[in-house]
Amino acid sequence: MNSVAVKGLCLALFGALTIGFGHLFGLDLDQVALLGVALGGVVGLVPDRTLTWRIGGFLVGFAVAWVGYALRAGMLPDTAAGRAVTVFGVIVVLVAVAAVSGERVPLWAMLVGSAALVGAYEQTYAASPSLFLTDSPTAATTVLLAAALGVTGSMLIGEPAEERQSVLRQRRRYTGPTAVDSKGSVA
């Protein structure tokens, strides 16, 4: 069977399990299942850096976006200018983290993490900014659980690609660029 089909079916199963676990434990995961599992799947499948750095980047981006919401709720006006300042500030902080870490913390993973919170919480925030302290933890935990299931699902299917990329990087250090055939085997 095609490897893309296997990966897709595994993530689809984990998406369905996310909703099933949500109902089993009384959590409202229905609204964020696809968002969380898809973004978690991205973090798990992209063969860039170690999984630890990718997950760490996701969590940093998530936390910085949460701080952005806190600043928006507590200090900034609920206007286009206030939202623009927040977006600018969050992205500048993420770029600074990537730069200071020597790009060990991947910028793309931090952006995915911030997008996870925004996707799960923006509509709720817009309806009632004054409820930030009570509403944001619910949105955060539900989308984090869904993203964790997406990463877990991708770990079951994504390791061969990550290992292949690691082998390629190791060989390039010692011999320069390597040839790779159409199946991804190192020549």
C-alpha cells in the first residue's frame, strides 16, 4: 500500500479517536479534533530537527500566542490596531527565539504552535475577551490534547522518513551531497 495512504489512514484514525476520547472523558474535542490532529501530524511528520526540538518549538509558539492573548485582553484595545500589535509582537518574539537558539528551535514549528491556539481560541476570544482567564485554558488544553494525538499518530508512521533524513545528514557531513534514488534509498 502507498506510504502516503498508510500515513493518512493512521492520522484519520487518530482524528476519530480524538473525538472518541473526548466523549469518553467528557471533553469537547469535536471542534478542535481536525485542527489539533492535523497540526500535531505536521510537527510529527516534517523531517526537520529532532522530534524534541519540533515539539518544543510547537509549545513555545503556543505559549507566546497565549501571552499575546493575555496582553490583548488586559492591555490592548479590542481594535484592528490592538490585534495588529499582537500579531506583530508574537511573530517578532518567535523569530527572536529561532535566532537566539541558532535555529535549533524551528520557526515553522513555533508558527504551527501559535496557529493551533489561534485556531482553537480566536472565535471564543472575539465573543468575550473579558473571559480570557476562564475560556483560554479550556481551548488550550483541548487543542493540545488533539495535537498530542496527532504527533503520536505521526510517530507511529513517520520514523522511517526521519531516520532516512538523519542518515542523509550524517553522510553529507563526511562525504558531501549524496545521491538518493526514487524510493528514498541512499546511494
